[in-house]
Amino acid sequence: MELLENAVRPYAWGSRTVIAELLGEEVPSAHPQAELWLGAHPDDPSRLVGGDGARTSLLDALHADPRRLLGADRADRWGGTLPFLLKVLAAEEPLSLQAHPSLEQARTGFARENAVGVDRHAPDRNYRDANHKPELICALTEFHALVGFRDPAATVPLLRALDVPELAGHAELLAAQPDADGLRALFTTWITLPQSALDVLVPALQAGCVRLAGNDTEFHTEARTVLELSERYPGDAGVLAALLLNRVTLAAGEALFLPAGNLHAYLHGAGIELMANSDNVLRGGLTPKHVDVPELLRVLDFTAAPPPVLTGRPDGEWIRYDTPIDEFLLRRWEGSNTSRAAAVAVPDGGPRILLCAAGSASVAGPGGHLEIKRGGSLWLGAEDTGITLTPGTERTQVFLASDALS
Ligand SMILES: [Zn+2]
């Protein structure tokens, strides 16, 4: 059991307050702070902080002794690496429209780009590793996102309500084929339109959205989202694509699970994100970064479904967010010392990262105890079993990341 020190990623869409407040630093921060990375990703591994203050990269520590840190079974199963990456995500502005590949697609794509000699860090590289990147985000604040294709039975009325002559044909195309094939056809049409056509269609859509956003129609949230996106990314095909996706607002404590092929864009809010340890992103727009439409089309799942919102289920004193993914499992505990005087057992099982998102906690095990306050985090290795936490008197919220093998 050791304290962790974690890296902040300063992407332009980040918040200047959320991560700075969490870490007890000066607010607002000098630069946008988008993500805090807790884990052993080679691009920005966390550091273990020893009792003497010495820092060791968690990645180096894992390389040096994977069987002790991960446990023998996990070291074999995960090839000596930490299978998950935990993040605090703080989006002030929308992130790109994106999807992540399946394991098979990532392996093939990574090998293909290696074979043709695309540098692993080149901006136009799609596959930076050979791993899939399913992800789970659990809201810390109200969290807004576009996630997965909406049932065309609900999208067609939205397109018709917009009352944009330039879109009428597209609405009827989807009405005539209200299924995955119809969604694929319409999305492909829009995402491959030449810029000259987009420069006509997107402003026409904006005008329709101004009308819908102004009154209290059932679609005003969708219309406002399109307006926000089109202001930031005028003439971007991703603005059109947003019309086809579920518009979701998560309350704090609710989560979204994003399997391979799910088209999504996070819009605004702060959350705890847990994912397989990968950086494979295929973008379709709403970004100045590399966009590869043909590759995105290859991996996308056009099956319409309600947004995959998870409320979590009780597991002892914790709430856990189950997914079909073996690489990660997120648990959350919330309470305070006034309501629960007894120490709370931290589930055993392989390598884990504990993050205090609110309040404070005293974490104890056979080897001693450590205090963490808001923004603090701990590494728990496979050998750190029988750990307990005792919350401070304020409302305390703690997240535990592990793999899902036990
Ligand atoms: Zn994503």
C-alpha cells in the first residue's frame, strides 16, 4: 500500500477548476486541466510515493516485479501490465466524436500501421497499441454526453420537427429504413459530404435548431446541443452526426458503459473514468485532431439502443458498476463517520487503485495505515489484503478500481 502521485493532462477542452480544486491547488489553474491519470500507462505513469518521499514510476515498479505487485495469476493473465487506467475527467468543452476498436480490430490495426511504417506517436496514427479500449464513466457532477445511436423511431420525429428543407430527404431516407442499415446509410452520407455541401447544410440545421431550442419542445435539449457544437465547430459533419445519437444527462453516481464500436462524444461535466489500458481512438469530427472516417466506419456499431446508463448495484457497503469487461471494475463508496462509525472493508483481489473524490479517509492494513484526503490516491498491490477504510467526518466519496477477475 503506497500513496500515488498522478499526472495531469492539459488538453484544451479541460476545466480550469475541477482538477485544481480536487488536488487542492490554485483555482483557476493556469492552463486547462482535462484529465488526471492514475495507472501505469507508458505515456504518463503514476508514481509511488515511499515513506521516505522517494518517487518510483508505477510502470517501472511493475516491470521490476510484476508477480508481487499484480499477483502471479494476474501477472500471467495481463502479461505483466496493469490492465486498467483510471482517470478523473473534467470536460469544460465537448470532446471529439469518437469510437474505440474491439480487441481484434486493435490488434489488426496496430499490426497494419506498424507494417506500413506509421510512427507510433505520429498525429495521424489510429492504433497506438494493440489493445481495445472499452470505457466506463461515472459522473461526479451532472454529466452530459452523446452516446450511441438513438432509435430511428425517435430520431425521425426530431429531423421532421427541425423543419429544414435541406434535411427533409434525409429524414425520409431514415423513415423508410428505420434500422441499423438506415443509420449506417445516413451517417455515411453525412460524414462523407464535401465541405461545400456541409457549409450549406450545417447553417440550415443551425437555423432549424434555433427555432426548436427557443420553445419548450421535447427536442430543445437536442437542439441546444447541436447549436453549441456548431458554434465551436462550424461546418463540421460531426454536428449533423450529433442528431443521430442519444443525448444523455447523468446525475452524480450514474455511469455510462461504452463498448467497442459505440459512437460517443462527452459534452460537459466531471467524472471518474475507468478503461482498458489503451489509447486507441477513432475520431469522426468535432476536433482539430486527426480524423479517419473510413476507419471509423469500419469499427462503428450502428445498432440503435437506449443509452447504456448504469446506476450500479450494492456489493456489501459498496456500489459496483458491472460491465462485460474483464480488465476493469469500478466500485464507489460514500458516507461519513457520523453515519457509519465502523471501518469499511476494501475488497481484495489483485492490483487496485483507491481514489478519494470527496472528504477524507484513513486506510489501514496489516502493514500500517495512510491518510488520504480529497484528490488523494493509493496503490494497493495484490499482497495488500484485509484493507479497511474509515471515513472522516465530512461526506466522503471513494472510488476503487480493480480488474473484474474476482
Ligand atoms: Zn471514448
